[in-house]
Amino acid sequence: MDFDFTDEQVSLREAVARWVAKDHGFERRHGLAKAGGASRAVYGELAELGLCALAVPEAHGGMGFGAVEAMVVMEELGRGLVCAPYAQGALIAPALLGFAVDAAFADKASAWLSGVADGSQLLVLAHQERGARYALDRCTTTARWDSAAWRLTGHKSVVPAGDEADGFIVPAQVEGQLALFLVGRDAQGLAVRGYPTQDGARAADVVLSASPAALITRDGLSALALAQDIGIAALAAEAVGVMDRLVATTVDYLNTRKQFGVALSTFQSLRHRVADVKMQLELARSMSYYATLKLSEPAAQRRRALSQAKVQLNHSVRFVGQQCIQLHGGIGVTDEYSASHDFKRLTMIEMAWGDTPHHLGEVSARMLDTAGVFA
């Protein structure tokens, strides 16, 4: 199988890498984290590069590119430790708006897609609830029709960049079925409480009290499953970039730091640990490619593949993060040193879109027909 990138994909990677090197060095990233993690300005710069239009259909002002181009961008953003809500706003939101089937919502969906493409609108998914334990079908938020509009009541937690978003895509129960709705930031009865996260970004709790909303689709579970898979593939690519960055920092440190008058990189035991770290990095890279390629598969195969990818990703980010910090020693956890920020982001990635036990369960549930010695 040919894993070479096209000239267009290479040019895209180089454009993002140049922006990271020129405009998003560690000093800027550290300053943003210390200031609370606000990233809307960074998201605007990504839009100026045309990146927010990547996954938007051409009919709505986008580029209509696919999953491989998204992977290339996410890997470079990870390598630059860019915590802007790019995957949420530019990859997941357009995919969910694509589920809109109601003619009454068509014009609104088109306007939002155009806004996403030019970066003027940030639309994020608000689906997590307390007690859900990563299960997409566990939702206590309800929607009712009051003769004039749909009204949502519920509480969503840890919404990425929630206090910077212009709108929210919200799952809610309608007569026992999960549906998706769009809620504007200025909706009546909507309350948003933002806070910084451990990796230097921002999130928010969103409370809806009979807030007016527009119906996107009644097939909310299928749409959420696709959103989760896109999110996992994006996380995998980002994690590869972050790990590339952390491993390079660690190797440079071992080549520079001396003990007993010689560089740490000359100690055989440390060289073996670095070799194990690089092995885990390459396993994650291969599963990132696998996850990206499987996004176009039918839902059943896609779901299993993406859960498999997330299991390996979680193992890799934990191993690489912990080993690299230990190889650094005390300096590795200081706030002024980039390795500590890499480690925090990798830890957050491990928990996002499902931890290891959750996805092991997902993989196991989808292997019942082939498990066992007589399969």
C-alpha cells in the first residue's frame, strides 16, 4: 500500500509548519496558557490560512478536502502544540451539519457552513454529561416542541472552547430518541461558564433552560458516532505531532545533559528506553493512518477500527509521556519547559473521546462473532 503523500498534501503540511514556526512558538503558547487559554485569535489565524474551509463542501465556500488532508493539518498543529478548537470547529461541526435533512433548517445550515469556512463562526459540539461515561446514548437533556420552536433543557459539561463559541450542536432526547439540535450563543435561557483546562486550553459548562433550538436531525446517535470517530482520528494525528515534538526535545536533552562528565545519551539503559519510546510513537503513527483511512468505511467497521486505534493511541501517549518526563528528571515538570506542556496535552488526549477501558469494551463488543478458537 502506498503511504506517500501527494504534492498538494505536502504543500499543506509545509504551510501549517511555517505558520507554527513563525507565529506560534512555545513562548506564545505558554503565554496563552498562563492567560487562561483563550484561543479564538489563534483560530482566526488558522482561518486566514484557509484551514477552516478544509472539510466544508465547495458549495458552501469550502475546499471539500478529505480525511487525509485533515490528518496532515492535525499532525502539524500537534507538533506546534496548538490548542485552538480546530478539530471541533472545522472538522466535526461541518460533518454534523451535513446530517441536516429538514428543509426549514437548510438555509440556516448553509449560513453556518459558510461561517465555518471563513472562520467567522465557531460551532462546537456540546454532548458530554455527568455520569455518561463516554456512552453516546446516555443523555438526560430533553427537547420539546412548544408550537413555535424546539426548546432544550439540560446540562452539558466540558464543552471545548464553550465560552468562545458562537453556537452549539446539542444532543437531546425527543420521545425516547436521540436528536441533534443547533443552539445559538445568544439563545434565551442559555448560560455558559468557562474555565481553563489542564492542557492550557479552555472548556465550559453549558446550561440550557427551555432554550430555543433548531433541529438538525432526528438520527442523532448515528451523527454522534461519526463525530466521535472524526474526533478520534483527529486526536490520533495531533498526538503523533505532540509525541514527535516531545521525543525530539528529550533526545536533545539527553545529548546535552552530562553526568559523570559524559552525555546522558551514552548510557545504554537510557538508549534502550528511548528506543522503546520511539517504537510506541511509530505504533501510534501507524494507527493514526489506519484511523484516517477507516473513516470512509461503513459505520460498523468504522466504529470497531476507530476504537482499536484509540486503544493503541492511549497506550502510546501514556508510555511516551511518562518515559520522556522521567528521562528529563525534575526539569520535565516545570511550567517554563515545553516538555511539561506536551505531557499535559498527551494526558488530556488519552481521556478525550473515551479512555482505554471504554474502547476495549467497544472493540470486544464488536468481536463477538469472530472471537474464540472455533471462529
